[in-house]
Amino acid sequence: MPKATFLGHSCVTLTDGKYNLIIDPFLTDNPQAAVKANEIKAHYVLITHGHGDHVGDGIAIAKRNNAMVIANYELANMCGAEGVNIHPMHIGGGHNFEFGRVKLTIAHHGGGYGPDASRYTGPPVGFLITIGGKTVYHPGDTGLFYDMKLIGEMNHIALAFLPIGDNFTMDVDDAVKAVEFLKPRKVVPFHYNTWPLIEASPKEFAAKVQGTEVVILKPGEAVEF
């Protein structure tokens, strides 16, 4: 059975026992981080958008592990210019990899790399990742959007991660509506309480969700799906 481990903020690892994936590997300077970047063993690094709290240590992890970066075309090529292996994709497109499949979805947010996020890195995306025969939805940073209903209708989502921290992303109530649209079997809240600006209550989220199992993970904890 595949396993997902929450490492803090929006950083998640997935494994089927053979292949290891890490998504949005913001570990250095992350007050929630459960591990250090140099402890990560990964075959693939997936990055949803160009903000520093999502690109994070992605390039360094990819270099050290000879891993492949999967991201939108612009962001992947920015990483490729740093000397890492890349697989550029774009919204609506999917591709089969050794571990399974990745498809990119829309996300309503921004994207830009550097201290002032001024370097263009293409649009933000979400990931539908199939590994071990199960599908995980990692939307990155996003607001609520109605196409989540379509994503839920077209995919059997075993596990979804959803931001609840407000200000930059959905708040608790919007994330509850996202669960209603997506209909995952399990959902994990993330992107909250990293800093005071995005404080939120995962217990409030769990109390409001109906029809889906809510799994509240502390950084370093894992869930099988």
C-alpha cells in the first residue's frame, strides 16, 4: 500500500516502496520541517509553482539524488538551467513515469521565483499523481475553484491534501467545499500554522467535513492510502 508523509507546510513525500517522490520540498528555513533537506532520498521532485516556500530545496535535492524535477514548462526549464534532470509538463497534460502517472491541473494562485517573486516561472499547478495504483491530489497553493468538482468526477482520489491557512490560499470553509467537490476517500489539511499569518484549526476543518475521512498529520507523520 502506498504511503504519504507530511514534512511540514506543503511538503509531502510519496512512496510505493520502490520509488520515492517529494512534492514542494521547502525544508530549509521552514519552521515546521520534520527533516533536513540532505536527509531526503528521492527519485522525483515535483514542484507546484515558483514561490520560494514551494521550490524550496528542490534543485539541491534533485542534484544530490540525481532525481528528475517535474513541473510546468517554464519552472522545469528554470530548474534545468541549474543542471538538474527535468520533465516539463503543462496544465491538462499527463505523462506515464516509472512509478505511475502525473497529470497537471489548474490552481488559482501566483508564481514567481526569487526574493520578490519577480522571475517568471509559469502558472501555478496542482498534481494528480497515481502511484501504487492509487491517485493523490496535491493542489499546491490555491483558492477554491469549481473545476474541483470536475476533477472529483473524473478521478477516483484516494488521498487529497488541501490548504486551509487562508490569506494566500483557501480557508477552512472553502477547503470543506473543496472536499465536497473532490470526494476523496481521505483528506489531509496542510499549508497552515507555518507562520502566524496562516494560522488555522485543523480540528475545525475535520469537524466540518462530511463523507470523507480527515487525517490530521503532524510534520513527520504518515498515512497509507
